[in-house]
Amino acid sequence: MTAQHAVKLKRELARVPITAVALHRDPTTGALYVLASEDTDLVVYQASRGDGDDSDRDDDLQRPVARVRMLSAQPIHGIRVHQPAGSPSAGRLLVWGGSSVAMLRMADLDLAGGPAAAAAGAAASSKNKRVARLRAPDWIYDGAVSAADENLAVLVTAHNEVVTVRFNEDKYTAVLASALISPSRPMLYAANVCWTAPGEVLVAAGTVFGDILIWNHTFGDDTHGKETKKKKKKPQMLYSLSGHEGSIFGVHMSPLMDMPDGSTVRLLASCSDDRTIRIWNITESEAYSLQEGQASTEATATAESDTGFRCAPVYGEEGGSSSAANGRADVSPVATAMGHASRIWAVKFGLPSVAALTNAERQTWSGDAEGKGFLSVYSFGEDATAQRWSVDIVSALQNPQDATLIHKKTYALHDGKHLWSRDVLCDVHDGAATTHVVAGGADSKITLVKETAALSASNETYNIVQTWDVQDMIPPSTVQPAAATAAAAATKKHREIISRYDFVTPDAILAVSNTGRALLGLFAGPHATWEELAVEDAAARADMKNVYALKTVSHGGALLGTVTGGVYHFGLADRRVVRVASLRGRVVEVNALSKTCAGATGDAEAVVHLHRDATSVLLTLDRETGAVKREDQITGLDSRFVAISAARIDDDLLAIGSRHGWISLLRRRRGEEDGDASSTGRGAFRPILDLPPTSGDAVTAILPLPASPAAPAGSRIKYVLTTSRDGKYRIFQLDVDDSMASMTLLHETAPPFGPWIEGAWFTGDARPELILYGFRSRDLVVWNETRREELATMDCGGAHRTFRLAAWDDEQAPARAGRLRFAFTRTSKLSVHSQRGIRHELVRLGQHGREIRSLAAAAAARDGGGGGGGRYFATGAEDTTIRLWEHLRDDDNDNGGRMQHMAYMKRHVVGLQKVQWMGDEHLFSSGGNEEMFAWRVRTLDSAYAGRIAVVCEGVFGDKSPMEDLRIMDFDVSQESEDSSSSSSSSSSSSRSMLVTLAFSNSALKTLGILP
């Protein structure tokens, strides 16, 4: 093919594993940037502006502020940022991948340009002459720029060698400035290097055979690229550390740290295939003492490993047999811990990247109290989690046999497997010592965690748990004499505990004890003060011990239902508990139908459910006073129907969910028709449709989808979303008219946090987002399904307990701001977890966490069209999930746009093999275990930001006896209109299809699918 006819490809969009990340704080603006690899490109994202105003940062999510082509053909594996203090215009960026190395001045990144400049620069990045590139003699594992000469860098190779690189900033070239130096050449899996003096480096090397080598080297004049006749100094082995029972995957050295006793210490953190994290004392001065004649036990360096993993080799100079040549081998770790579910890829200290720390500076990051010196250590694993550990290093150095690493926090923010890249930045910003932890994974996602020392002491940002017993809530001086006497008498028989509670506002919680004591907690920031409420009416006061249901029904108002049939209203404005209704039955549940957020208008509504055969009641109340304006009976429910959730669909339509998975749709019947009209002239609600359970688990929430602004008023097509304790949420289409009612399942999926979903709500944004919450193991998880983002994780001990959740959700405080309170009962005490601000954020949205096996575009997407389901792409991966994406182009910039996640489907139990569209509405997928599914994709006429509904409509059932074959390939064709229907109006969705399957045993099958 001639050059003029050659096809030129331009990469518009990439979703690749993140193999390198780094953090950078702009010394001029204070803005925080995340530098990440995207194959051969370096991409820079702005995480915060530095001025404290990040209110619209979400608008720039996934839009880089800079992009540079750093390497020619090799993906980037490592990034090191060098920014000298007090020199905003200086700084170097060192990048490597394989044996390729590149250097760039930080000033040439042009971080102030923003997304538009990044898009413009992307096209010219391949022609960028500012990047200096060279080829190293071996694979590179780590590198560092010299603080004394920012045009000089040192690299560590895969064979435990160091070599220097010199950068010519005038010519934008780089050359090797020294020969390869090594005390020995074992194969490495990890390395870390730092400059300890202008011409001296310290190296920590993790070997394939489970040993860690610590050595240093002093360079001569050859770092300037000049030949010299001076005798070159030999590298000096300091330590040979053994103890890990697998290959070393990560090592990290701390700065030199002054300790309280005046000594100076350097630590090493290591991680291994054996899933352990170990902390070592590698202070150079102690190793040097060996060179001065102190004896060392060589048994550790020569004895066979007790695991049989390897015979530990002797490291050191060739021909060297002394202990001095081999380095100290008698050193044991000062602290050890086992963590993660699989291999640990990397470990980092939570300390600033400086040469040395004074005792006072060390205490800034260790949280010293009463002489203790805690250090934070972060680990990153194959299980796609980042974990924080803490160790009292002062005590560990004194008594290593008693020291241990204490697990503090697990961040499960990624999908699939592998956190391939990570960085930790510790600095003092806005007067607070802050640690930022960034991680990039195989799922192409970049997450950023922020931890501040003053997190719990601030009313602006906090994340703490408080726990109270009843006696802790009421100071003796405030207890009313009558109540104190009654409580004391009751305590003789039963311990007084909090039995029912709910947040009447996000900053106020109403609680009732089993003795009838009513308590009000008021929060100022993260802390609460309690007061006892005076129930003036004697009968009501006596009935408080019978409270079985307590539910907020308006902002500042709650209903209390008792087993005697009493219904009471509490108003925050007047602090009064008043009886508003008397029902004929035992109140077992109350569901609010009206909005409870601040600023809501109109009457408050609630459904009061009664035990067994008794009729439930819909109460309409004055939002301010709680006075009952109307009672509407709910009749006709089966006696076995245990209602636990409800929602109003429109003025005459209710939906109620049961503990056993049934959903009942009820319509108001006018009194003239059935003879049981209330005094207001309105009739009772009766069932018009009972939907059998999809599973036998409870329907925990029902809520209508936000209506589309374009939908005509009075449209009979409505959508409702339900959540269930089977770990799934579903979207149904309701079709109701005078003669019929139906509920059609349009969407069914399980979010990744499962297995229980306890509730949901839609945000108050212009494009509402779906927020789900439920339990995962011991934690309550709040999850943004639209953004695929975890908003909060709160340890409460597990699902089987009483709890309430309150969230600020309006235009001033959207759910993604992370303002939540979670109350729960544990060991008969009331605990409240208060959170304001999210500790983590998504810098870049991800995709599958395992290999993508198949990708398919709907017909209209291939043609560049819009409308219907044709805008979407489907991907199937080894992680057993299918995802739908929409490609959104940026009209302002020619940067390829971005991929918007639209739907997530998990039905396969083994990895996907293929996905294929048939038209714009039907998607087919196949995989192992002879699995094949047919999916129906629809676009919802709703303001909900998701707007995509996917449901499995067909399952391949003609399997072999063993059901162990893989469906390697298939093709789908649609019968012609003439053969499928004689009607000229036959639509593509109503025509039959043929599917031909190719199995891993070379068999073929052709199936027919009827409409």
C-alpha cells in the first residue's frame, strides 16, 4: 500500500489497566494532581483546586488537564515526581516502563491549561520534543531524581543493579551517566531507591527467592558522563534479610527519623507472596558497626528455609566470604502482620517523601500520645483492596517480640482483581496534616483516599461513632422525679434499653426506651446532647412503654405506634408527644409516603400497618401539627401478607411490599361503590393486583422513578423501583386503567456491595441518581448505583439488628457530599455513626476488573446514531459481568469524549465468552458451563440518570449431562418479516430469531427463539 493511501488510526478513547500513578501538589496554587499511565501516555487529573472550592469538580471527572506521550511503544510502569521545596519553577518528572526511560520538566506539563489544553496537546503529544527518552540496559523497577542535581537520576534494574541518567534540559536529551553497579545480581521482583547524599544512594531489593537486600553505593565523577582514572568505589552490602516465605513483591524505605531517645532510625516495609507485611530496622549506622569488627550470625544467610521454598544464597561481593561483605543477616522484623485475601503487591509508609524527619515532624504523622509513636502503613493487594495498618514503632523497636501491626481500615473501592499502581502523599495543607492515597487497578479505575489527622475534631469534616447506654443519655439532675421513680422500679425487673428510634431530622434523633422513657438527641457536628421529653398526658406517658413502631413522616415530625393501637405524633418544634389516632389493632409498622426532607410542602402521609387480620390505615396529617386530616382504610390484603414497605404511586394508587416478597397494588374505591366511605367522602384502598415474589425475600423499599419532564400529565405508564433482601433491585412498568392493571419487570440486577439491600432513594439533582444501602458482612454500605461509587462504609456488626439511616439530600447537600448519620443497636446500646465528607473520591471511572473477552456495539452505535438502545456498547469479561456503556462525545474538544456506564448485569457464574446484539433491543451472551442468556434492553421515559432497563428474557436449557462445555461462539439471525408474520406491521422485536451455538467439543446447535 502506498503512503498516500495508508490508513492512519487515531486513538480516541482508552480503558486500560492503570499500571502507574503518582501524586503532585502544585507549589504555587496548592492544587492536587494525579498523574497516571494510559498505555504510553502520561495523563494528569486535577483532584482538588487547592482553594477549598471543589463544588463542581464532578463536571470534570475523567477529563485530564494534561496529556503527554512519554514512551514510544512500552506502557508506563513507574512515575516519580521530583518537586524541590521553595522552587515552583523547578521540578522533574521521571517515567519508566520496561527498559524505556523518559524525563520531562514539570513546567512543561502546563497543568494550568485545563481539559481543553489537554485535548489540544493530545494530538501533538507524539511530536512533542520536550520529552527526553533513552533505553536502559535492563528492565527498570524504580528510579529517583537527585535532590542536589535535578538533572541527575538513578535507576534500579531487575538484576539488582543501579545506573545513573543525566538529562540535558537545553537539548531535551538523556544519556546513561555511569556504568552498571551491583554487589550481586539476583533476580528481583521489587526495588526501592533513595538518595542519602549528593553522590550516594541506598537500595532495597526484594528477590524472587524471598530475601531482601539492603546496600548502598557512592558514585564518583562518572555521574557527569566523564571518564575518570580514579578507582571506583565498590557497593557496600548492609543487610541480607530473610523471613518471608515467598517472593518479595514490594519494599519501601522510610526517611531517617529522630526518636524520643535521641537515636536515628530508618525503617523498611516489605510484603510478599506469603500475604505478610513486615517492618524492619535497617538503620545504616547499625549496619556500619558490622564493618568495624562486630560479629554477626551467618546462620540466617546460609540455612535452608524451613518452608523448603529455597536455600538462601549468600549475597555480597564476588569472592567475598566475610560477614562484612555479605551484610548483616541476623536481623528480625520489628513487627509482622498477615492481611489481604491473596498476594500483596506493594506496601508504603504514611510519611512524607523527604530525606529525614525530626522527632517533632515524625510525631505529626505518627499521632504520638503519652510517648507512643504510631506509624501508618498502607498495603495494596491482588484482592483489589488497599488496607491501612498502624504500628507503635517506639515500643516495637524496644520490644520487637511483642510488637504487631494493627489493622485499621480496608478500602474496597475497585472491581475484580489487582491494584497495579499506588502512591502516598503526606503533606500539611490548609493547616492540617493530610495523607492522600491514590490507587490504580486492572479495572482502569483511579481512586483517591484522603485521611486528615483532625478528621474527628472538626465540625466541617468528620467520621466517628458514638455509643450510649440509657443512663449515659440522661444526667441525674435532669431526670424528672416521677420518671426516675418509674424507671427505677422497672429497672429492678428489666434492664432499661433503647428499643425504638429514628432521625426526625439529620441532626435530631428521637428514641424510646422499653420503660417508656422518651429521649431526644440533638447533634452539633459529630457530637450529640440528650434531653428527656415530658409526656404531659398520663395515659400517653403510660402507653410509651408499648411503642412498637417509630417512623419519621415529615421534617421534624414522627409517628409512634403502640401495641395497644395508639398512634402518637412528635413534633420537634414544640417537643410534644400527642395522641393523634386510636386504631383497632396492634401497630406493627409505619411507612412514610411523603417527603421528609427540609423544604417539603403539603400534607404528610403514612401507612400504619396493623397485626394480622386488622385493616391497615392511610393517615393524612398536617405537616406542622401532626393533626390527622383523613383516615383511609386499606382492606382486602391477605392475612398472611406482612407489610414492611409502601409507596404512593398517584392520588388513588398505592404499592405495598411484604416480608415474603409479594407486592400488592391497591386502588382507592369510592364510597358510593363499596359502601365503606369515610367521613370525608373518600373510599378505602383495595388490591387490584398481587404480584407473586421473584424470590422469597422481603421487599424492603418501593419508590416511584422520577417522572420525565417531557412525559404528558396524567400518563398511565409509570415506573416503580423495588429493593429486596435477595441482594437485587428491580424496576417495573405499571400499566393501570379502569379495566386492568399489570406490572412488567423491565430491570433486574444485583449491585456489587450485597448481599442485602435495605433501601434506596433518588437524589434531588436535576438528573436524579440512585442511592442504595444495605449490608455487606459486618458493614452497612451506602452505594451510588448511577456512578458505581461507594459513598460510605460503617461497621455495625452485621445485618440482624435495628437501625436507621439519615442523609442530607437536597440541592445544598447532595448525597454524594457524604453527609450521613447511621444509628444502630449493638450489645443493647445505641450507637450513631456520623459522617460528613467522603474520605475517598473517584478520579477516573473504571470498567471490568478482569479481562474483557468480548465487545459489541448496537447497530445504531456502529452507524453513529442515537435513539433507543442503539447508542450503547456491551462488554463481557472474565469477571462474569456484562456492562452497557454509552459513548459521549465532547463537542467542545476533539478528545474522543468519554464512556458513561449505563447498566450492570451479573447472571453468569463463569467468565463470559461472547456478547452480541440483535438489533437495538436484544443482547445475547455466552460463557462456560453452557450458559447462554437473552437480554432485553429498554430506555426508560424517566428523569432518572440511569434510564436504562435490562432484564434477562431467555435462558439456554438444552445442556449436556455434565454441563461443563464452553459456548465458544454463536450467531443470531432474525427471520424475515414474510416468514415470521403475515402482517405488514410486524416489528423487529416481535419476530422470531435463530441462534446457532458452537461448543468447545466442536458440536453445533441451532435454536429458535419465539417472540
